[in-house]
Amino acid sequence: MTTEHDSGVKPLINESGIEVKTLYTPEDVDESGGIEMVGNPGEYPFTRGIHPEMYRKRPWTMRQYTGFANAKKTNERFKYLIANGQTGLNVAFDLPTQIGLDTDDPMSVGEIGRVGMAVDTLRDFEIAFDGIDLEEITVSLTINGAAAVLIAMYLAMAEKRGYDISKLRGTAQNDILKEFIGRGTWIFPVEPSVKLVCDTIEYCANHAPKYTPVSVCGYHIRESGADPAEEMAYAFCIAKAYTDGALERGLDIDEFAGRLSFNFNIYGNIFEQVAKFRAGRGLWARIMKEEYGAKNPRSMWLRMIAGGGGNGLYADQPEVNIMRGAYYALIGALAGAQTMALCCYDEAYTIPSEFAQRLSLRTMQLLAEESGLCDTVDPLAGSWYIETLTNQMRQRMEQIIAEVDAQGGIVKQVSEGAVQSRVSARAYDTQRKILSGEIRKVGVNCFQMEEEEEREPQYHPYDEAAAQKQIDATNAIKVDRDQAEVERALIQVKDDAKSGANVMPAIMEAVKAYATVGEITNKLTEAYGHYQEPIRF
Amino acid sequence: MKSNIRVLVAKPGLDGHDQGAKVVVRALMDAGFEVIYTGLRQSPEAVARIALEEDVDVIGLSSMAGSHMQFCTRLASLLEENKLTDKLWIIGGNIPKRDVAELKTIGLNGIFPTGTHFEEITNFINENVT
């Protein structure tokens, strides 16, 4: 490819390590691999979108990440957002719930309901989704370490309300491998953790085939420092690990691959981001078809929630984040995301206020309703720049996946802390460039304001009363429930975990008996042990 | 200025946001300090114990999810119990300005919110470890 350094223009490398030219022509598209992978939306290789009509048929689902205090307060916020036009739910759980601790655990002190809703038993799910039509509004559970338990709670709650589980839609994040790289809500060692994910895939394939048991996340790997190409490449490595595990159970690829979903991050360079999503769609379709022999086109779809993008937001001049969020949502729409969630402007320093949540929702609504983003599928296709960059991003992703495979695969690389080390080295490099001003951040390292001109930020308060109420309510349930049934169910969970059987049926019985998240997790821990974080720099 | 300054970087409580902690660990290592990084989910008791066992000069915490006040209050009494109050105690991360005065009363020596320049942290350590 021709370069223009001799013209005096400074060379430019994007975050994914690809050189960006001042001008693109058809020659660049040809040299980067041509238009073989472009195709049509709704057709293999799906680079242009997984559906032929995309947003003309249905705009992206708007699914803000929400949850705080207890189930009752979270239910109120859900209803507020639905009343304001939100079309899906994305549930935030507090940290004790996420790592399988009960509210009355000593480690839970000061953390109950702080960053999400507290859950101890099935009763909390009954309250949280009370009055919400689970066919109309699909629910995504942002839960990983304790996902097997919370998926069981969701299915049990829906069943109790009379829904047919075999037709129930919904999603659990349930991507534990990325928790070891970033986000950190792991519980068990790597291998049994992956085994648990495969248990949920197998269980759902057999009992809840419309339910999405895993949403593989590049998002948090990017938050931890990975570049956009690495974000998607590592996510594909992880998705391949779960796919391999499910195949080992004897499932056919087309029995479950269509229910795998993804979660990606949006912040940074607009064109690089759009190219990332287009490249990823083509690459994932090819992996599914060529490596795994999938026949059903659904199995080849890169279905995704795209979230914009916590690491792109700053506490300095936080109102600027409103504009950042608008561009992130624009990227998501230009890239053809099925579902979107926007980090709110105040999320750089607190969990979002109702006001900030509504603004994020309105941002997406104005793109969908007044700006023409839903009119035409993949509107940036055919741009010589976008098509070249899409080819280059895909090649970069393939290269990263090949490197991981050559070094023993993602499970080994995560167990040894190798991926974590690479990602944090990248974060350090980026932060040094931000601090030096080489990477410009508006309001952060350029166009700053005097502190006194800034408005006092509003922080979400810790709700001690709600925390105590939660402890009391769970204690009352423990008195009411059939203790013998709970004991029986918990012993079964432990026995199945020890024998290597699929633990989901036993967990289903335990949650129906109102066993707590902590009680069930403890039984699993007795069989699996605790994860020890590899410290490696 | 002391040579071979040993710095503990700990992730208190249940918060899993460790990008910042790890970035600071790398910056401190590059600045020549000996760094002990705890990994996630440290209780106040664990932080005090590791500080004692590793004979560190600096106790650093990285908090992103808002539970720093409770944690530091509990850690302060443990530092006193274990005669660790002569150590330099610092915190970084998502720390609201309104909490700064109270954290200093509890015993924190330095508070470094997100976006702090690495030199500010390393200079502070070099100037205050005796």
C-alpha cells in the first residue's frame, strides 16, 4: 500500500495498530483483500448485518444496565424505564450476589445493594420482576460467577408465573473467562468455572432452547485495557472454548450456537469501531461455518449487545460524557448492534441517577426516531475507508486468535495470567499516553476547567436501611421454608458437583426450595475450591 | 530518601475494577519501588497482615466502587493494633472530593483520584518515606 509520510503528514496508527491513511481509494480495498467478505445483510458472511432489514423491521433493543439496593427498589426503577420507552432489561446485581455471598455474610458488610440489587433467594426474583411481562420485555442478567444459580432462579421464577420455559427468551452474561481477565467476579478455579458455563449451555439447550445462556464479553476485556481488535479476538477465543466444551457434551453445533450471544464495548475512533463490528460479524460467521461446520445460519450470527463504553468516560466535566455517549450510540447504530446499553454520564464516578438513565435512553431514542439511523442497513458499506479498515481489522483479529491458539489456547492463557498481563501492559501504555497528552481527552488533558467552575457531582447514597431490610427478609424466608427440602437439595448440588454431573437440575431444585445464593455457592465451593488469582506483570 | 522502598498495593473489598491498581503497580515498578500486589478481594485484616508480613513502607489501596470509607475506617483500627501507623498510607481511585477531609482524619496520608499523574504518586512516596 502507498504511504504518504513523504508528504509531511504525520503517520497515524489507530488503537488496533493499523496505519490510517489520509485518503482511501478502491485500490486500498483491493489491496486489503477486496470485497469478498462484504456480501449482503442477512446472508453469509453477515458482515453487513445478521438480518436483511435490520432496524427497518425493528430498532435495536434499548437495555440500560440497572439495579440497586433491593429487589423492590430495582423493580420500581425497571418500571420507570419501561414507562419511558425502554424495551429490555439489563439487571445489575450487587457484589455479594455476584460472587455468591449472602447478604448476612461478613464480607458483604457495606456492599449490600451498593452497585446493584441484592439477591439471596428466589423471593428476590419474584419481587424484582413483579408486574413485568417477560415475553414483552426480555431480561438480561449481568451475572457471571454465580450465573448457574441466578439462571436457575430466573427460570424458576418464570415457571412459577406460568411461562412455558421452553419458549422463554432472555439472556445471562455468564462469561466467566472474561471475569478472570477483567471485572473480577470469579468464584471457582478456571476449569470448574468453564465446566459450569457448559452445564448451563447444555441445560438450556435441552430445557430452555430460546434462552441465551451466555453472552461472551469483549466489553470488559476492553475496559481492562485491550485494544478494539484484541477485544473481539479474545471474545472469540472465549466463545470457542465454551463451544468446544458444549460439543464435548455431545451437543450438535446447531443445537446451541444460535443461542450464543456477545457483548462488546464502544468507545474510541468512530470508524475503527464500526469496522470492528463489521469485521467481527464476518469472522465469527466464518469460524462457525468453517471451523465448526455449522449449517444453520443462525449459528453463524454475531448477535450482540453493544455498550458504550465506561472506560471512555471521565469524571472531569462529566456533562461532556453525555456527548460521548451520543457518539457511542451513533456508532452502535451505524455498526448494526441488535441491542444497546449506554453508560450514563455520571457513571464515571457513581451508579447512575434516574435522570442520567433517562438521558441515555433519550439519546438512543433520538437516534432511532429522528435521525434516520433505522432507515437503511449498514449505511457506511462501500466506503473505501470502511471496507479497507474492515478487512484489516478482521486480519488483525485472526492474527491474535492464531497467537492465542499457538500458545495453548485461552483457558491456559487465562489460568497462567498471560492474557491479564498483556491487557494490563496495554492499559499502562494507554494511561501513560493520556497523562503525557499524546492521546487527547477533552476536559481531561486538554480544554480543562478550573475546579471551582465544575458542578458538585451527585453520588448515589449507600442505603443502610435497605441493606438491613434485605437481611431481615431473608431471615424470615429461612424460617418459613421447608428446611429438610433445602438440605436435601443442597446435598444433591454438592454430590452432582463432585461427581462431575450437570449441576443445573440440582440447582433448580435448590432455588425452588428457597435455598440462598450463598448456600448453593458454598456447596459448589466444597466441590470445586476457590480461584487463586495469578499475580503476573 | 530511603532506598528499596517497599509498597503494598491492595484491592480492598469486593470491587473487581483492577485496571487502575495494575497500572499503578507498573508505574511504581518502573519508578524503582519494590511492589507487592495483593490481587482482588482483600479484607482489612488481610491488608494489615500482608503489610506486617511483607514489612512494607507504604500501604496503598485502590478503590473504584465506593466502599472506601467503611473499609478505611476498619483498616485504621487494625493498623493501630498492629503498630503500623508509622507506614505511609495512601489511596487511589474513585474517591469523591467530599471524602478527602474525613479520610485524612482517619489516617490516610495521601489521596490520589483517578487521572493522577504517576510522578505525583512516586514523588509523594519518595518525599514521605523516611
